[in-house]
Amino acid sequence: MRQIAKTAPALPENAPAADRPQENDRAHRVVVDTQPANSRRPARLELLQNLSGLVLALFLVTHMLFVATILISHELFYSVARFFEGGWLFGEPQPALVSMVAAGVTGLLVAHAWLAMRKIPAGYRQVHAFSGHRRRLRYGDTSLWWLQAMSGFALFFLTTIHLYDMVSQPQLIGPYESAERVWTGGMWPIYLALLFTAEVHGGIALYRLALKWGWFADTDADAGRRRLRRIRHAFSTFFITLGLVTLLAYIDLGRAHADRGGEHYALPGHVAVEHGKS
Ligand code: HEM
């Protein structure tokens, strides 16, 4: 809990009267944190934020690989999509399972964003002060933190659009269905923006986590940092390239399939049906 107290930093005895705090002088009010100095709450919140971010980053990495199976074959992407519907376990495909996972990811995303909000400068004054520090310091990792905060902000909105589709239309995941959403459904600009923001945000997040927790640490701190930067660049470049090639494959298929809108994909030898008629 925080409260405003009318206390002021001590001034030298001979300071001019004009410099001394006046009763009700807002400029001399300081914010006092009434939380005990040894409170573990900030550390716990930090740990929760780190953990939720790590789970989301790992989810994104595996998700990009699954979505990219379209590059190998339509059959493979179709089989991956059906696998997550649990037909092999329940006898019948259960698209609701995908909805539930997408709803869980949405909840985790909201919790992660809420935890991260604690550290984002609030209001014009704080943003102005932070920008000043950033310009004066000219330290790459401080600018990186700002890029992470801004990309996280954009990501929140972009991801919720995509997650809404995944929660509400889990049965429409497949080569034709996905390609139709990307091209005819006009989702490709959202995916393009989502791809860049997610990979930049995720790459910086993993880099900062590795620094904080000492993963891949080196006895020479500068050498360790340089190595982590190289890993971060390689990570972002790999996933952005993979994502772009994958997105192009969906666009290509969507364009080729545009005159057969509503058709479900079916494995070779099976009959394809239209949405809502299966
Ligand atoms: C359980 C949740 C999710 C499911 C089931 C899911 C599923 C899919 C599927 C099937 C596609 C292919 C296009 C389509 O069908 O519309 C796709 C594309 C994409 N998804 Fe997700 N997604 C989920 C969460 C996320 C999250 C949290 C992010 C980012 C933080 C994300 C980022 C992307 C991107 C960037 C693409 C474009 C494909 C690419 O360029 O490789 N997705 N997703």
C-alpha cells in the first residue's frame, strides 16, 4: 500500500527560505511505501511475471513449429490440428479442447500483462523522466527494455484478436480453413504484425531472463552478454523467417482456394465437405 506523506528531504541549515518546504507544498511531498522493507511480495510478483513470460515464450516457439508443418505437407498440418482435438483419446474429435487451451493462454496473457504493468511508466511525467534517462544513459539494454514494453503493449491487442478466433472457431483449423481465414478472411496483416511483435518481444524477453537468472553465464560478464545477444538475434531471425515463409504458404493456398470458400480439407481418399455441412 502506498500513501503520500508531507515529508521532505533534509536541507542544510543555511538554505534560503524559498528552498524550504512550505505547508501543503505539493512539490515537497514524497511517496512513502508503507510495505515493510523486507516484504517478499515484489520478489514473488517478479517471479510470477518471469514464469508466465517463460511459459508464453515456450508456447510460442512450439506453436510456430506446429503451424509451420503446412510447409511439409497439407496432410501433416491436418493431422497435427486433429491431434490437438484429442480424437485419438476420446474416440471423437473434441474441438472444445482447443478452445479451452486458447482460453487458458488468454488468461495467462492477461495475468502476464497485469504483472508487467507494475513496471511501465504511468503518465506523461514518468514517460518523460524515463526518456530522459534513456537518452542520457545511451545504454543498449535500457532501450531494449523500452522496446520490450512497447511491443508487449501492441502484442496484447494483436494476440487477443487471434485468440478470439481460436476460442470461437476451433473446428476451423486445417489447411483450407486456416488458409481461408488468412487470405479471404483478411487476417494476414494481423498475422504479419503479430509475427514481428511476438518474435521481437519473445526474443528480448528470453535474453533478459537469461541475463537475470545467469543462464549461459560466462566468467567475463561482457563476453556472456555478447554471446546472449548473438543467440537473441539468431532466435528472432530464425522465427521471423520461418513465420514469413509459413504465412506466405497460407496466403498462397488461400488465393488458390479462394473460389472454393467454405470447403473443409479432407485427407486424400476422403470426401471434402463445406463448413457447417459435416
Ligand atoms: C491456443 C492458442 C493458439 C492457437 C490454437 C493458435 C493456432 C494458430 C493457427 C492454426 C494458425 C494458422 C493460421 C490460422 O489458422 O488462422 C496460427 C497462426 C499464427 N499464430 Fe497462433 N495460435 C494460438 C496462440 C497464438 C499466440 C499466443 C501467438 C502470439 C503470441 C500466436 C501467433 C501466431 C502467428 C504470428 C501466426 C501466423 C503464422 C506464421 O506467420 O507462422 N498464436 N495460430
